[in-house]
Amino acid sequence: MSRQLPNCLGLLRRFAGATDGNIAIIFATALVPLISFVGAAIDYSRANMARSSMQAALDSATLMVSKDPSAGTITTAQISAKAQAYFNALYTNKEATGITVTANYTVGSGTTGSTVQINASGRIATDFMKVVGFPNMGFNTSSTATWGTQLLRVALVLDNTGSMADYNKIGALKTAAKSLVSQLSALAKNDGDVYISVIPFEVDVNVGTANSGASWLRWDMNDSTFGSMYCSSGYALSQPTLAQCKGHGYTWSHTPSTNKSQWNGCVTDRDQNYDVSSTAPSSQSTYFPADQDAGCPAATVLPLTTDWTNVNNTINQMSPLGGTNQTIGLQWGWLSLLQQSPLNAPAEDSTKTYQHIIILFTDGLNTLNRWNGNGSSTSTQVDSRMSTLCSNIKATNVTIFTVQIDTDGAGESSVLPACATDRSHFFMLTQPSQIASAFQQIGVEISKLRVAR
């Protein structure tokens, strides 16, 4: 027996020092929390996806609910039920259960708008966390919309050039524009909530002969008689005005008439760089040159108004004639939103928030202004003036929608997409039947601007 004892002690020592199985034991011990962490991440990811889709549905439902009371389609007592119905139609996550939706409505008073807040909550059944005692993972979110504080001032800048006669584009434009007026005017609960101006344009705009005595007009470039016979040889335009002839670097041979009663109401581009600015007229270079354009728009510029009959009448008076100068139309659209000469927009209440919007519709590319272009081919110089103007307008936080219809394959404008507030605010059309849909979509986007998130 005494000789076996050292062997037993040796075996005990080797057993105590053995490490061959420790890795398996340590790994098995660590595996439980590792699986728990991975499982928790998977469950959390599922819950987060359910919450994100809930937030998106809730935001849309809130915006939809906020429009119903302002439009008078539901009573305030119906808001909760309507919120639930909108949310149910929008939320499609199949894993979420136990969903609750509540809506709180606060009526506006004084300078504050009406507010609706919708809250939602739900949960998902966990796959991994239930092992450690958490069978469900809950989540919640909310969305708020306020309306009545965002007042709208919208300028409709509409192409009246000769090519608008093709395929009756002018007729489709009139119908779509009047429908948009109806859509926007319906957003007004009080007089002054929505104002609209109309700026018909071609190479010039027509400010109306009633303004012949306005202090902001200049007459040194106007001649009631016009035509190529008075412009020196080489100028391609068949019926140039004095301003166009001299602006393009040619000589005018006729003695200008000083009889303002013969003026047809047209004005041309201001001196550069006032042609792309909103500077109020205060001196000769900032005044607007009277211009006896043969293609003067039949419809005159209409300043901001809440007289919807007058707006529709102006649209009805539009007829196609002349070349394309989108720059001058866009500038007058901008000027119509400002509380200054020449169009003197109504004063704005400092306690309220205003959305200033320009919608520019055109069927062609820029062909002519006071200095450049021949009235038929695209002028990169006119495009350049317009590009500068667009940048100046957007710097003042005016929202710009641009709509181009191309029925003859001329291609996308090089300036209109960039002129829009962003690419989503630019519409490229190829058929007159698409104008109504584009304007309707713009109306929806503008109605969203009236709702503040």
C-alpha cells in the first residue's frame, strides 16, 4: 500500500493542474449572456421597425385629420374616430399588437392655431427576450399638427406665348388654373387666409393702361409705332419694339411718340441687374420701361386678391401670342408677393406666419428678352438671367414650383428644374391632359404647407 500512495498523489496533482476542458466550460458559461444580447438586439430591431412605421402612419394621419376640420368636412367631436380610421388604413405592420390610438384637439384662439395631437402605442411579442422574463416589448409615439397659423400668398405665373395655342394647351391651362384656385381658396376659413395673384407673361407683361400715370414707369424706350422697318438692318425679329431694337445693339430710326394714350400696357425688363432683383422702383434705372409690344398679353397682371371671381376672369382672358421670357414673368410673380410698389401686396400681420409661393407654368424654352434672343430659338443668355433671378428669389424663402410642358420634343429646360425649390417641385409634362393632374398635386402640396408639424 505504501508504494501506491505516491501514484495517487501524482494523479491528484495532474487533475488539479489540467486545463484542457476549461475553454468549453468558459464558452458554455458565456454563451447564455451572448445569446441574450444578440436576441435582445433582434427583438429591439423588430420593435423599432414597428415604431418607425407607426410614426410614419401617425404623421400622415395627423396631417389628414388636420385638414378635415379646417375644410368643414367633419365636426370636432368626430376627430378621434377619424384619427383612428386614418391610422388603421395606414398602419400595416403585422407584428404589432395591443395598439391604442388617442387624439386630443385644441381649438385655436387669437393668434394661435388649432392643434390636433394623436398618440399611439403598441407592442410586439419577443422571440428571445421572453427567455429572460420579457415576453413583450412596448413602444409609443405621437404626432402634432397645427393649422390656421400658416397663411398663404400664391402667385400664378402663367405662360401666354404663341405656342400655347398648339394642342389647345392654353385651354387646358385655364381649366387647371381655375381648378387650383378653387382648391386653394377652399383652405381659407377667414378672409385673408389665402391670397392669389395672376401674372400672364410672354416677352413682356401687361400691367394695364390704367397705370399710364404710375410713377414707377419710364417712357424713354417706348414708341407706339413698331416694326422691322425702324430697326437697322440685321435684326431678325419681325416686329421689334424700340427697347428690343436698342437692347440688341441696333439703331432705331423712328421718332418715338410721346402720346401715352396709345400705349397698350406692356412693360419690358428693367435695367440689369434690377431685372433679376426685387428692388423697389425709386430712380430711372429701377423703373419699369413701357414697351409697345405687338404680342402684349391680353390678360393684365392681377395683384394679390381674395376676389376669386376676378382671379378666374383674369385666367379666362388669357390668349396665346408672342415669344418666351420666363424671367420677366417670374420677377413680377415675386414682386406681387411684396408690400411695395408696383403691386403693393396687402400688409402682413407680424403675429402670423406666411407661406409665399410662386407657381411658374410654361410650355417652352426662353427665346427673347430686352437684350438677347430672336424670339424662336432657345437663348442661353435669357436662361442665365433667369437662373440668377431664381437664386435671388429662393434666398428669400419663397417656395417655387415650376411646370414645363413639352409637346414638340424640345427637351427639358436647363433652368426650370434648378429654379424649383427642389426637384420634387418640378413637373415635366408631355401632354395637355397632364396639366390638371400636376396642378392638383401642387394644390395638395400647398395645403400641406398650411399645416405646421
